[in-house]
Amino acid sequence: LSFIGIILVYASDIYNLYIVSIKSAEITIESGTKTTKLTYEDIACFYSENKIVYAVQNDGTTINTDFTLNELEEKINDQLFFRANRKIIIHKDAVDQIEKIENGKLRIQLKASIENDAMAEINISRYKRKTFMNWFQ
């Protein structure tokens, strides 16, 4: 019985270390001559416009990156970030409101204000709806 207790305590410690490593992770963004380090907690979303990918911070400021959304999708943690559609990757903590709309789609509103009005409300297709809801839970 004590052996099981030791294993549970050990597993709990490993899980807590894993959660800390996820939260404190960071990404280095190079934009022209500037290099910026952002922690995952500082990022609200990444979005693409005119073949340029922008990182949006929680305070609403944007930084253009040299990445594509596909490259970012491979680099970042999929437990914290979700590829909502072909134009945007969102952070779990940045989601403010989820609304059901026509044809089984979802409309997501972010906490951070994005200067681009097209990204102010993000639509998730009915095909990705279940995957999104499982990720968001």
C-alpha cells in the first residue's frame, strides 16, 4: 500500500513539473533585425494577413514574425494553442467568449483586442467544433 502511495506522490510531482514547464515556455520571434522573446502566457494569438504572420500579445500589441502558421503550429504547445482556421492560432487563456452560430459553427471572441477587424471574431467550422471543445475543456 505504501508503494502505491509513493508512486502517486512521484506522479503528482512529475505532473506539476510538466505544468510549470508548459506555462514558462517561450518562443523567440525574429522580425527583420529585431529578436523578441515571448512567453506563451504573453501571447493571445498568431494570425496571418497578406502572407505575414503576426503575434498578438495580451495587451493588444502585434509583432510581425518570420514564421508561417504551419511552422508555428509545430513549434508551440498544442495543449495551450489551437489552430482555429487557416488564418489564426489562438491561446486557450485568450478566449473570452464562445458562441454557437449557424450550421454548427462556433464564433470565438478573444480578450485581447486585435487591430485587424477580420480577426476580432474567429469562426470555427462545424468539422473542428468537437476538437476545439475537447481542447478547450
